[in-house]
Amino acid sequence: MKKKVTMLDIANIAGVSKATVSMVINRKDEHISEETRNKVLKVADELDFIPDSVARSLATNKSGTIGIILPDITNPFFSEMARAIEDEANNCGFNVIFCNSDNEIKKEKKYVELLISKRVDGVIFISGGKSSGNIEILNSQGTPFVIVDRYCEEHNEYYGVYCRSREGVENGIEYLYSIGKRKIAFVTGQKGLEISRQRLAGYRYTCKKKGIYNKEYVFQGDYTLEGGIKATEAILKFPEKFDTIFYSSDIAAFGGMKTLLRHGYKIPEDIGIIGFDNIKISQFIEPELTTIAQPIYEMGTESVKLLVKIISGDNVTQKQIFFKPQLVVRGTVKP
């Protein structure tokens, strides 16, 4: 097995001291000549030198790494968000460690502690449930973090990037009402999440305003295919017929569409479907999904930009960033 290349090896070949190599590798080379710097970097490249990230983090007090904790990487919403975060992190010179909590608070806590022990420079945190305790761990350890997507009302003093979920649902109900829909079932999101409560509140408020609210039209779901399937099966057993089903996420809507099609329903002729998120696949299924769009990629990139400012000690004038949702009308709803 080939021996690992060290800074001493580079120093011997380049004809400089090990301390000089260390300063160049760790980018503390402002007092080193351009000629010496280039010589060291050329030798390091020729030897395929890979810096020891642990040693570098001890020397610079920076790891060059941020962590992201997300609840379900199989959900396209979070995989699209993760891609945006990784792209922007790379643009900013950071590596990324991904941690998938599976919506389990104990697993989420384990990853919080792992990232702190790895001395990451900061964390992008997407809640998997009742995450107050895990957020407090990050805060108490002095680890910079930004909460994304799943708004935590009890932690509104912390940095965050969100979309106005309630407003999105209100816009969706207004649209459905404007095209003659009156019997609108609503499939909720995961229990215990503030974002689920916000979306339900938007449905309840607007339906009451229009005089079409019935609490029995609300069905428990979550942000999964399985949750959409289960809720839709309950809807089909309901004694009344609905003209539209509003799902709290696109992925749940896909589960609902599968169930409806298997029961012989035509979409949108027999029943309309509207989702929430506007994940990429929503425009490739047939019929294409009418949905409430969140700017997923922009939310991911802004969360990194905000985190980098915090890590760098820059002045942050806006601790919380809110994006506006947008109704996207496609083929699963018709007047």
C-alpha cells in the first residue's frame, strides 16, 4: 500500500519548511510570495496530496463543512431541497454532510450530536416532528443553524427560511371556489408539525369565509405516498361525494391519484386534485398536477447564503426569510 503523502514530503521536494506548506494549505499565506505558494501547490498536486480535514479544522477552527438534517430523503421535495443546498454550499466553498432523520426525533437527535462532534461550521435544519429539544441542543452548543421549511412558532427568534403555507392554501381554495367547486375535501399533513396546522388553518379559514366549511371534510394524512393513499381510501368511504380533494403535499396527491384511478375515477372529469409543493415530477405525470408552488430551489440556496453569513459573523438584518407561494394551474382540476 502506498504511503500517505504528508506536508513534510511536500516541504522536502519544494525546498521549503513544513510550516510554510501548512500556511499555504490552510490558506494563511498572505505573507508568502506568489512564487513559493505556486511551487508548494504544484508539488501538492503532483503528489495527489489530500489535506487532513481534522487537523485543518483544529488549526483554523473551521471544518469547511455544513450539515443538513432532513426528515425524508425519499420525498422529492426534500431531495430537491438537498440538491439546492449542496449546489450553493459548493459555490460558497463548503462540503455537505447529509443526515436523514426518517421523521424520528431520536434519530434526529443522534445526528445533531454527530454533527456537533464533527465540528461542522453550521447546520441546515428541517424538522422531523417535535424538534424543540434538538434545536435547543444546537443553540446551547453555539453551532450556527438555519431552520428551513417547517416553521417552528416557538422558535421564531432563530434564523429561518420558509414559505407562507397558509397563504398558499387560502389561494388554492379561492381558486377552486372561483371555478365552481363547493365540496372540497382536505387531506392534512403530518401531525405535530406547525406547517401542517398552518395549511389546515388556511383551508378552514377560507372555506368558512365562503360558507362551505364542514369539519367532516378534513381527513388525516401525512407527507407520504402511503398517507395520501390511506386518506383517499377514507374519502371514498365517506357518504358524500366530493368534487375536489386538496392534498397538503404533492407526494400525498400522487398516492391519492393512484387510489382514485384504481377505483375507476377519471381525473379531472370525475374529481379534481390539487397538491402543494410543485415538485418537478408534478409536471410530468398525466394529467399534470395542479398545485401550490413553493420556490424549493430558491429556499435551499437562500438558507445556505444565510448560514454562511452567520458563520462569517456578518451583520444579518433579516433573521427570517418568507417566500410567497404561487398557484400553478395544470390538468387535474377543471371548471
